[in-house]
Amino acid sequence: MERIGILFIISASLVLSIVSFSYMKLNLVDAQSTTATDTQQLIRDFELAKETIQNKININFQQLINEIETQLDFNSVDSYLSQASQYLVNGKESEALSELEKANSELKNSSRTIMNAGDEFVSISKDNSTLMTQGTKNILEHFGTILKDLGTKVDNTMIQLNS
């Protein structure tokens, strides 16, 4: 159930970014092209519109990254690592190992969540019954592939604890 919530949040953020990009681009270009008569001013207006769109995309995708990090709960990994350090300082090696195992488990869950979300995005992008433009499908597939690759890299670089 949690995975569906994460997927929904990521999907909604991605769709909102695409829609806001398209809407903003059309409004800025239409408004500028009908009012500007000076060619140099028209070029400046298009450059400003492009910069505005790029800035909005950067803001939206930073919000998306923040949401992914929140959903993957990397703070709990930090907490486990901090607690393990405290135990080691106090000479409690078995307790430290227990905290490291918890951190390892959390990272493993996060990598699986990322890979599953990526698989689901790719699957949605290839679903012909879903009403989306080809461009939106391509973006969704690419985003899914990025998530799958990220999850795989996290999984491959994790330290496996031998108890």
C-alpha cells in the first residue's frame, strides 16, 4: 500500500510538472508573440519565457526529489548509523552491529521501492490503453528507467553484513 502511495505522489508530481510546463510555455509564447512587434524584443521575450520554464522545471523536479527522499526515509538510515556510532564509542559492538543491520535492511527496502516504482512507470508508459501522448509516454519510460537504474546501483553498492 505504501508503494502505491509513493508511486501516486511521484506520478502526480511528474504529471503536474509536464502540465505546468506545457501550459506555461503556451501562455508565455502566445502572449509575447501577439504583443511584440520589435524582433529584438520578441527574441528577449522568448529567452525570458525559456528561462522561466526552465526555472519552473528545476523547482518542480527539486520538489519531486525531496518527496522521493522523504518517502524512502533516508533519515531512519542516518538514525541507525548514528546510534551504531554511539554504541561503538561506548564499546557495545553487538548493539552497533544490530543498528547497522537495521540500516542495511532500510537501504535494501529503499532500493526495492525505487526499482519497483521504476518498473511501474515503465509499465504504465508501455500500456496502450492509457491515454497519453507519445512524448509523455517517453518521459515516463525514461523516468522509470532512471529509477530502476538508481535502485540497482543502490542495491549493488550496499554493504552486506554477515552476522
